[in-house]
Amino acid sequence: MRHSGKAFRAGLRIIFWTLVLLFAIFAIGIMATLLGAIVATVSTVLVLVWILFAIFTLYFFRDPNPSSPSIANAIVSPAHGTVDVIDETKELEVMGGSCQRISIFLSVFNVHVQNAPVTGTVTYLKHTTGKFLSATRSDCGEHNENVLLGLETTDYPGQKIGLRLIAGLIARRIIPWVQLGDTAARGERISLIQYGSRCDVYLPRTVKIHVKLGAKVKGGETIIASFE
């Protein structure tokens, strides 16, 4: 008989394609579940990483109040960190020639707010662009981006102290909080260097240095030298 079985076969085709559609929906559901689980896992990891980053950032930007010594002729450390260079050098812009230098390395775990080493007036302020070599290098101040500050002391007229705030491999922003002509009291906050960095202190040859290599110093507190 003509066309016998066509209807049955049409029904089978409908059943077959609806079964294929059912399996496709089922497969999409499984893939969506797996993808959802992956997204949920990645999101959880990202949230945990962000929480750790936020905690570290709050820790990094901590700003303790220094207990500045009452000794009149004391010169305090401008930075928190480790003294890794004590030598004589030439600094022409602030010191005008030969001077003593104390270099302090700041790791990412140190406080990065800087403090005035003496009470004085800001007589020099210069930002110099440069490289971003590792601040662990004692000579990075010759190459890296830096800010040079000059302070003329109030209690010892004519005596100057220079500070070179040096960016490092990670620290790429130096933020001075003082301007030319400002007067800062010893221990007062004067700047911020974000993340690992270095601070060079230029001192007159007549001052007496008290710190030694490897000393751990606190900004605004540790006496690093004194006027004679």
C-alpha cells in the first residue's frame, strides 16, 4: 500500500530529534554546572587574594606616631629601615660638596612615612625622573627616580641636611608633604614613598654619627647622628 509506514517513521524522527535536543539540554546543564563551579572557585580565590591584599595594604600604610628624643643636638632617622651604607660622598645641590652619608633601605614590610630628621626649613626640593632599579642596590640613587630635599636647621643656623627619597623596583611614587619654605619640626611627617624604597641622608662632615651598619632604625625616633 502506498505511503505505508511514513507516518510511523515521521513519529520516530520526531522522537529521535527531541531525544537529541534532550541530551543537548542535559549536556549544556552539566557544562553550566561545571562552569559555575569553576567560576565560584575562581571567585572565591579572587576574594581571598583581595582580602589579603587589603590587609597588607592597610599594614603597609600604617603610620605610627614617633617618640622624638628631647636631646637638643640629636639628628633622628628620617625613615624606618636598615642602615646599609655609611660613607663620605659628594652632594653638590644641597650640601655643596663633600659630606657624610647614611643610606637606609626600606623593605615592603617597613613603615614608609618619612620624618624630619631635625627642626628646620625646607630650602631645596627637586624631583628627578629616572629608572626603577631595585632599592636593595646602594647606588640606585644615582639612577632611580628620586626627590631631593634640603633642610636648613633652626637650632644650628647655616647647617644643612639633605634627604634623597628614592623609588625602587616596586615603589614608583614619592609624595612629599612639604614645600619650599615650609618649616618642619624634628620627627614631623614630611613624605611618603609607596612600597620598597631607599632614603639617603646627607650630613655635614662635622656631625658625629651614632648608628652602625646593619642597625634597624625608626623614623623620627632613632638618633643616627648629633651636632657637636
